[in-house]
Amino acid sequence: MNLLFVCSENRLRSPTGEEVFSEYEGINAIGCGTNADAETPLSGDLIEWADAILVMEKSHRNKVSKKYKDLLKGKKLACLDIPDNYERMQPELVRLLKNKVPRFVRL
């Protein structure tokens, strides 16, 4: 299963998702950002690679839906509703991700 985590800058939330879920057997995870200056910018290739796209906020879901509408057919796109007020690998963020992600994907 390929999980794509999406936030704005790909500096805090999505890299944490990538790091946490890459440890799971059978899971490949990549983090990316919607902003042009993100560490790893969101791209059509990443959307095509992903089985599930997990965005942190509704604004990210809107950007993904608008820009990659044609590539999303048959893909799971879910909003985790995790605000941008955590540091990378902050224990509370890790806990939130571990609680929310299984609601949308089978681990």
C-alpha cells in the first residue's frame, strides 16, 4: 500500500507521516507539500503512485482535488484534520497520525 501524506511545506506534518508509516510492514509512505517551495512538491507522478492520499487540512484537499482531478479516479483522498501547530515527530502529532490514519486505510 502506497500512502501519500500532504501538507503545505513538507517540513513537519507530512514528513512525520512518512517516517511513522514507513515503519509499517507492507506500507510505502511519502510526504509532500502543496506549496511550490515545499521540500518535495506535490506532483502528478506522486498522485499516480499513491493508493491513498492523506491530506492534513481541507485546504490541501481542495488544492489536490482541483489540480489533479483526472488522476484521482479510483484513489482514496481523505482529510486528517491536523492543524499546522506541531513540530516534526512531536509525540502528540505521531499519536494523532496513528489514531487517524487507520480510519481511512487498512494497515
